[in-house]
Amino acid sequence: MKIAGTCVLITGASSGIGAATARALAARGASVVLVARSVERLTAVVTGIERTGAQAKAYAADLADAREVSRVARLIRDEHGVPDIVVNNAGAGRWLPIVDTSADELTAMVAVPFLAAFNVTRELLPGMRQRGTGHIVNVTSIGAFLVWPNAAGYIATRWAMRGFNEALRSELYGSRIGVSLVGFAQVSSSFWEHNPGSWERLPAAAHRLRTLTPDDAAVAIVEAIEKERRLVLRPRTIYLLRLLSTLFPRGTERSMWS
Ligand SMILES: NC(=O)c1ccc[n+]([C@@H]2O[C@H](COP(=O)([O-])OP(=O)(O)OC[C@H]3O[C@@H](n4cnc5c(N)ncnc54)[C@H](OP(=O)(O)O)[C@@H]3O)[C@@H](O)[C@H]2O)c1
């Protein structure tokens, strides 16, 4: 889908991958609408984008709350119309062993990214269908394809993003609304600071993969939209690892403990 001239909603755009994606899409001529909780950080991203001459607007909302999703979606529809492109990127979740994951923490991990992506999409999809065009990107992790120990809540919610993505594409079969799943291994964003204890639980094997910058991740999201890709995984080694884990599940499992 051509990005110039579109209106793009990016969730989780106050930092990391979302902020870099907002900047990259704005640089390609999109008018960007940013959503996250932190007003201060959103304002800083918007100011940076506006300095380049591009259009950006931010809305503060806690996407873990379905009523907040409805409220902010209504505001966005009223002030910008239904976005042409939606990037479901907002996400959090500490990597913890199952027995150390409290019920409240698990609920929060399910709420964002998974419920947030589902609820945001449900709010905006009718307008996209009415218009007949659109593109939805769902951001996930390598953990949706290849699992490692001591991050069960995180991994399960990233599988949920993958499941939601595939179900959404199936519902939209035959329409002109594209759906892309974009998955990353480690990205040097503030995710690790926001989710303490996670970096320490990276399996040794993961350190052999290239760490992406948030700008690298944004390039992958832009590619998914422009080339209307079903799936984009970065670094590309993940495609091979995904195949190896299907062919040799026991060996892959063992390698995640080394
Ligand atoms: N970093 C990695 O290595 C990596 C790898 C693979 C996949 N991912 C995925 O990529 C996504 C973005 O991560 P990131 O690396 O950019 O991390 P990040 O820097 O921590 O960014 C997370 C974004 O989500 C927003 N957010 C969190 N909870 C929210 C809520 N309840 N309501 C609204 N917004 C919320 C945060 O903003 P506020 O705090 O202002 O609300 C922030 O803008 C996540 O789903 C993550 O799992 C990351």
C-alpha cells in the first residue's frame, strides 16, 4: 500500500519501535496518529515529527481498558476519519517463570498487546470495510514462533497476537484490507528497561542473533505495509530458525536451555 497521503494510527508510539515507526511513516508522507499512556513522551515524539514538517497528533489512552479504547477510537474517527493503516504495536510484559507470574501481571500482559490489538481493530474495522481499503499490522516477537523457558506469559500473549493476525486475515479474505504480522528478535528499545528481568532471561542462543535498533524494526514495518507482506521477520535468520524448530523440535528445545 502506498504510504504517502495516508493517515496511520500507531499504538505504543511513545517510545521504542512505535516511536521509530511513527517517524518513518511520517517521513514517507503519512499523517501519523500516536497513542500510548505517557503524555510527556508522546509530546516529545510529536514535536520531533512536526519539526520535520510532517503531521502528527497524539492521544493519551490506557489501551488495557476497553472503554478507553472506544473513547480514543471515537475521538480519532471524529478528528481524522478512519485511519488508512493501523499498527498494533503497544505491548509490555516481563519475562518470568510461570510460578512467579501473578494473576494480575498475567492479566496485564494479556490486556496489552493482545486485547488492545483486538479492541482497537474491532473499533476501526467497520470504517475500513465501509471505505473498502486499509492495512493492519500486528507486531509480535520471535516468541510467537520459537519458544524459550521462563517467559511463559510473554510468549503466550505473542502467540495470541499471531493467532489474532491469522484469524483477522481469514475474516478479511477477498477484501482490499491487508493484514501483516511483523516479528522481531531482540530490539534495543526501552522495552528492557520497562520490563525488568527480561534481558537477563534471554537464552544464550539469542545473543547469536543480531540485535535490531528501533529504526531497523520500523523499516520492517514499512516494508510490510508497502509490499503488503503477510509476514515479515527480522533479523531474517528467524525464518531459518522457524523451519529448524518445525523439523527438529527436540533439538531446538535443547538449544534454548544452553
Ligand atoms: N524490544 C524488543 O526486543 C522486542 C522484540 C520483539 C517484539 N517486541 C514487541 O514490540 C512491541 C513494542 O515494544 P518496544 O520494544 O517498542 O517497547 P517499549 O519501548 O517499552 O514500547 C512499548 C510501547 O507500548 C506502550 N504501552 C504499554 N502499555 C500500554 C498501555 N496499557 N496502553 C497504551 N500504550 C501502552 C508504551 O507507552 P506508555 O508506557 O507511554 O503507555 C510504549 O509506547 C511490544 O509488543 C514488544 O513485545 C519488542
